[in-house]
Amino acid sequence: MATASAGAGTSAHTTTATPWWRLLFPSYLTGAILAAIGYIAGSQLTWHFIGYGNEPTQLHPFTEQGFVVGFIGLVLGWMIGIGALKYPFTWALGLKDPDHNEEMRLAGKDQGWIRYFRFTTDHKVVGIQYLVLVSLMLAFGGLGAMMIRTELMFPGGWAFPSETYNTLVTMHGMLMILATISMFVGPFGNFIVPIMIGARDMAFPRLNALSFAFLMASMAVFAFIPFMGFGQDGGLGGGVQTGWTVYGPIADQTGSGMTALAVAVMLAGTSSILGAVNIITTVMTMRAPGMTYTRLPIFVWSIIGSAILAALGTGAFTVDLLMILLDRLFRTSFFYAVTAGNYASTTLTASQTAQGGGAAWLSQNLFWFFGHPEVYLIVLPAFGWVMEVLPVFSRKPLFGYKTAILGIMGVVVLSFLVWMHHEFVSGFVPELRGFYMASTELISIPTGLIFLVAIGTLWRGKLWTNVAMLFALSFIWNFLIGGISGVYLSDVPADIQLHGGMFVTAHFHYTFVGGALFAFFGAVYYWFPKMTGRHLDEKLGLIHFWGVQIGFNVAFLGMFYVGLQGQPRRVDDYNPAFATGNFITSIFAFILGAAILVFFYNVIISWIGGTVAVANPWSAKTLEWMVPTPVPLENFEQIPVVTSDPYTYGETGGSQGFPVGAEVPGPAVG
Amino acid sequence: MNTSHPNAIRNATIIWVILSIVGAVVYYILAPILAANGAIPAIASDTANEAYTIMYIFTYASIPVFFFVVVFAGYAIFAFRSPSRPTEDGPAVRGNTNAQIAWLAVSFALVVFLYIIGFQGLAQIEAAAPARSVQVNVTGQQWLWTYDYPGFHNAGSTTLYLPVNTPVEFNITSKDVQHSFWIPELGVKEDAVPGEFNHAWVTPNKIGDYTVRCVELCGVYHAYMNTPVKVMSQSDFQTMASSLPANPGATSYFTLPSLPAMALVGVAGQRS
């Protein structure tokens, strides 16, 4: 924990717990109140000065500048209300730095449960906050998925109006992307990684809490989308007709929900970049003595890889969204004709786009320059978790530790060189298609190394197939199919037939859901005992596992089939020839959804009353299992000295490191 | 060091080889049956044929790769599984240089194989359009495709008429947002980008009725942005193109609220 410099004067600090109702300022309650006030003040003031609406002929009835200023007010109000700006404010005024007691209070010392509902710097609190928020994001994204599959269950566009369906597709996609970006780095990068490297907290604890505050603000703005009911046909639903890829010019033209979406994603991108910088600094500077890079747990390597991608790639998307907002609000023409956004007319021509100097291609390139590293950002921590957990439940060292690092870092480097494979049919310079085909096919090599490491670790081990291990094993099957289907898409002639169809959708759901999301489930089963002190129920876990594995696989294999048949993606109606495949996919998607409900039920009842966990229930060797459960505020009584990597199964006993002067524990048994 | 499962590698290899052969044979039998029953679109050009041939080759190559991982991982799960929580550690094997080198070598070989197939295919589709191609200007707009034939006094149509066994070059653009022009049976796909003209060409080689589908989400009625394609004999095509009106059909943007979705079935062509 970073201690403040010795400041003048000390605050009167008591060691008795402060009553929870006194801790209500600052808290999420005051944050929400001030956020609401900020939104109303910002938007109403703006509309007062620039007018509420456009001329009747324009596409968007409300001047969107008001919404954007309102959102800025919302974020400011939120940050002030939760107490995020207290110390920057006192610094700006030249007042004293917080002393150690104040830092401890900010970290939630002696505050009980209320510390989870405010700006708290303890990385363990932030980790739990992320776990809950990410789970809610996944739940709402999943609800959107169930609605999409309801529509697609039968041909005929029978369930929702087309405009609502397109907005659902956009929101499902964006919410799931934001959730999967944070689902490992947020809960486990925050809670587990500092303990894993022998640190007392992150390098920048306040920045850590700020990252989370930005994600909360992002979700508050995101929630506006369905209510920005000014779509093209005037219906409710926000009218965002673009898909999560938000290509210009349709992003410029589409309903007012797009403005909320852009602001929300820019906030989430900020959260992601801040978190990435924090993680990289923490791992570089705060490792325990003896923890060299070659003794780092492989999960930490994968989190670093993911953080590098987030830090370097997110900017392109932020800029893309900013350009969309500028086109919509200020009549620029980055992607669009001379008229845009508030000013969009109902007809626009290609020559107008050229007059404005805009280029639709710019949108694709900015988006995918981020979009491709982003998918590896999502999946790398899943690789890392699987490789972390296979040694524990095979009682064998990680097979090819350096190979695994090569795989992770190879993916990090190459992922910046492949993005135009998403644009093979966009009409870009044909000679370049060969380069991107080659780079994309090359990236299959580092990705494939993960399978070598996995099989080698399992081989001749002593396998304990509990639920966490089952999810790690299912990753092997699911990501294999996802990866092989990616090879089809990397070949340009094949991609010409497959691009924009359901084959692509099936491919990325196999990698995101079958790979990353299932690894997330497994990580929850694995680390829940350390984070909450309780075990998740194994029987419910088995129902959850088989339900999602069978539901998911049948559903998305069916989707490969209709993709080959020729069904485009993002359609709410299709040729009746595709009906059987869609029906099967929908039914098994509902099974997948039901099994995830079982998971949420398991989490809730186990958190309240599950089996109490010991400090090291899995007999693992990474440092987080060497601290007591619940984990003390500053993690370690004494920072351990690390003498080996955490994969000494069958070699020596004990953990990766042990406190100075402590007795070396015997061989790890049971 | 391990007395149990002394022949694990040998057994797993045998299972892998058997499953790969069986898988390849099953696929060899099933693929034409599935294709004939609509698993892939009807193939009406060499371009489309090339694309599906590549996919067939990839599938055959994927079978042993898939089974290798599944069989070795699966064998490990079944052979080395502990019935209850294990009470001792496994062998302290941290790697196997031969295995790692072999894996990297095979991975590289597979990538070289992909390069060969890929660059060959790419060369075919990147050959320039023949000089005598019939030109068709394709204009995408929300939510309708229109076609002009500059070589036929700019005859226009909302149905795409094409001559068989004749190269056709499409000059594709959009009037508003990004669309994507795809004829599945002919294997031609290119984005319709506002402000740009993209080119793609193909030679249809089978007379028949096909469909243009839009494959870039372009707004509310993206799903309905389909038009019929009629590939006909060259003489029939000459007759048809000469008889089309000079006006390129309905090109104005229709106002949404007055046009319910189902009505688009008639205006924009088949809903398929």
C-alpha cells in the first residue's frame, strides 16, 4: 500500500468502526444523486441555449449536444459523489497529502460492507466490485441474446420490429464486448494478481478505483440507449441500427441512441486503458523479492499481454467514436456527407460524401485497428487461466512454460498486423490482401502453442476433474473449433463467400463464449473460495457445466450450418430454407441461457451460505493461496521471498515462496 | 516411472489415426449429399467453385488436426483421471524439447500449406477483368439494389439480368451507407461504399435464378435487401437488356413510416 509522505498534522483517527450510515457520504448513493443532478443540469442548460429540437424535416428531433453535455455532467456528478475527486481536489488547492490513516480509510479499513458501495482503493474490494458489475453486464447481454434468438427461432420477423431488433443486436454485441474485455482483468486482475506477485496492492490504488468508477459511469450512460427513443421511424428503442461495429456513415445517420453508445464506450475505453497501465506498472515494479519474470505465474503473463493490447489499441476506437460524435453534432464529414447527425437529411448521395472529404473506409480501418487486438485482449487471459489451472488439477508442472510465454507474446505482436482480414471485401488495395492473409494465417502458430502446453500438462498427470477443471478442459474443445473455423475466414477466396454471414458469427461465438466466457466461469469456481471464503456448489456446478457446454455447442454448430447455407448476419428475417438450423440454434441457446441462470443461482446461494473454504483448498502453489481467507487488508504479514516458479509439482514441497524465516512446508498433499 | 498406461502415446496415436481416416471417409461420403441438399448454395461459376473447393480442402486438413488435439487431450482425461481428489503429485515433467520442436515444425508446415492454397486462389480472383466483360453498374441504397447497363443505353432494372458464359464486371457503389453486394451462387462479394467504386467480376456458367443478398448491416430493412438474379442465354440477355427502359428503375429513398416491412417483399424483390 503506497503510504503518503509525512504530512503536517494528523487527523484524529479512531480504530473503532464508523457507523455505516455515517459513511453514506461519499458513497454510490450520493454518486447516483449527484450524477442525476449533473445530467439534468448539463442537458437542460445546453438545450436552453441552443434550443431543444431541430427543424421538423431533420432526422433527429432533439439536439444531441444536450445529451452529450448531460452525460459529461453525469460523469462529473458521479465522480464527485462517490469521492473520487476528493484528494486530487485537495492537492490542487495545495492542502496536505493524506496520511497513512487516511489512506487506510480510503482502502476501506474497519468499514464493513459499506466499503463495497463507494470509491475504495483496496484492490480486493475493486475486484469484487468488478465481479458483480461484469456479471450484471453479462446477464443483460445474455438477455439481449435470448431476445435475438427468440426472433430468429422462426422466419418472418415475427417477434420484434426490425428497428428494435437491430438495436438489440447492437446492444448485445457492445455490452458483451465491454463485459468480456473486463471479465478477467477486472475481477481477477485486480483481486488475484497483486497477491500472486507478492504485492500489497496495485501500483496506483486510486487509479484502480477510478477505472472501476469509469466503468460504472459507462454503464449508466449505456442504460440510456433504449430510452433515446428517436429512431428513424420514431419508435422507442434508441434506434441504433449499426451493429457494434458502428461503421460510418450509418453511425452518423442512425438514431439518437448512437450518441449515448459513443459516450458510454469512450468511458469504458478510458477505464480499460487506465486499468491496463496500472496492471503493467504493478507487475513491472511491485513483484516480491525473488519473483523474476521467469517465475511469474503464466496467468500474470497473459494479463500483461492483454493489458498491452488494451493500452495500445483502445485509442483507435476512441478516436473513431469521437469522429462519429463530431459528425453527428458539429456537421463534420469524417465519414459522411455534408449533412450529418442532428442535421442529417433523408437523402444523401455519394458525391456529397466526396464533397465533404469523408471516407467510409476510414471508419472500418479505425475500428478494426482496435477491433482485432481487442479480440485477443479478450481471449489471452482465458489462455492464461487455463494454463494456470491445468497444472494445479493435474498435479504436474506447466509443460513448456517458455513456450507458453512465446505463444502469448507472439499473439500480442502479431495481433496488430492482421486487422484488415475483417475488410477483405471492402475494396481496399487488392495487393494488400495477400499480406493480411499471410499474417492472419501466421498467428495460428502462437495460438496453437497453447494446445501443446495444455496437452503436455495433462499427459500422465493425476487429474482432478472438478467443475473448474471441467471448464478448463472444455476450453480445449471449444477454442479448437473456434480457431479452426478462423482459418477458413483467413483465406481470402473462402472469406469472400463467408464474410458477413452467420459462419463468422458462429466462429467468434466459439472463441468468445466457448473459449473466453467458459474460462471465466471456471475462474469463478476456482477463485471464489479465495475471494468470498466459500465454495460454489459442485452439483449445481455440474448442471451448469453440462448445460452450457451442450447448449452452446449444438446451438453454434447449427449456426455454422446456416452460415454455409448463405444466411447473412444481423438479419431478423431469412429465407425459410434456413429455418431448421435457426430453430435448433434457438432451442439450444435457451438451454445455454437456462444453465447460466443456474450459475447465477449457485453464486448467490453459495456466497450467502456455501461450504466455508480453507486458505488453500486446491493445494495450489501460487502466492494467493498462501494467504489466509478472508485475505487481510494488506495481503501479507511479511512479503514472501520467492524461490521458484509456482509449478514445482512432483519436485519440491510447499508453495512458490514462504515468509522470511518461516519453516519450509512439506510436500503438498491433499 | 509410470507403470500404468505404458503405451499411452502409442494407443492415443492409433486412435488418432483411425478417427482421422474414418472422419475423412465420412466427410467424403457426406459432403456431396449435404451440398446437393442445400448445405451450400448451388454453384454457378468457377469463382464459387474455387471457394468451395478450398473449403473442402481445409476441412480434410482440419480433420487430423482436430482429432489430434481431441484424442490426445481426451485420452489424457480418461486414462489419467483420478477417481477422487489425488493424494500425490504427477511426474515433474516441465517440457519435451523434441515434442515442442516437432509441434512448431508441423505448425509451420501447415501454415506453408495454407499459403500455397491461399495465394493460388488469390491469384485467380485478382486477375483483371477481361476486356470484353459486360459492365453492370450496381448501386446500393437503403434498402434496394439497382442495376444499370452502360453498354445498353444505360438500361436500368431492379432485377439483375446476366448472360451465361460471359464475363460480367460489377461497378459497385452506394448512395448512402455501407452495404455489401453478394451473389452466393456466383461467389462474388464486394462492399458498396459511398463515394467509392469497387469492382468485382465473375463469369456465370449455369443458367438459373439466383439471389443478391446484402451482407453489411445497413439499417432497418437490411434483411430485406435482396434482389433476384436471372442468368440467361446470351441471346435472351441481349433481348432483355435492349428492352429495358433507360430509367434505372426506382431509385428514390422511400419514407419509412409509410412502408411497412412486408410491403418490401414486392418492391425490393424476393425475400430470400
